[in-house]
Amino acid sequence: MNQSTAEVVAEFPERGVQWVKEQFETVVSETGDYVRHKPAQSLVWAFVAGLILNRLPIGRILSGLVRLLIFALKPAILIYGAAKLYQTAQEEE
């Protein structure tokens, strides 16, 4: 693994976080504009969304997601450790 590839791989999470942050800010600003232009319709949509969220089993959904994340965390840590070990071995050569 050459240095340029390692740098690209190291920058990938940072670029991903930056992209998500920009997208989130865009959605928030567009939502604010929509609410300012159509307040009554926004209240109706908020009421409908509240009813739907009230009926969903949010607790079960969140606990399932937490279990899934914990289950996926072990292989992710193993892969991360193997990548660091490989990187260290390459640096020693």
C-alpha cells in the first residue's frame, strides 16, 4: 500500500462526515424556508408525522438497531485492527 493510497483512505471518513454535515445543513435550511412560506401546511405535516411516530414501536426499532450495531462492531474492530497491523508492518519494511 503506497503512501498516496493510505492518505486517500485516511481522508475518506473526513470527507464523508463533511458531506453529511453539508447535506444536513441544506435540509435544515430548506425545511426552514418551507415552514416560513407554508406554515399551515407545515403544521399539518408535523401533526401527521407525530401520529405516525406515535403508532410506531420506536423502542423496539431502536433496540434492534443497537443490537445490530453491537453485532457489527466486533468485526469492524477486527478489520480495523488488521488494517493497523498491516500498516505498521508496511512502515517497518
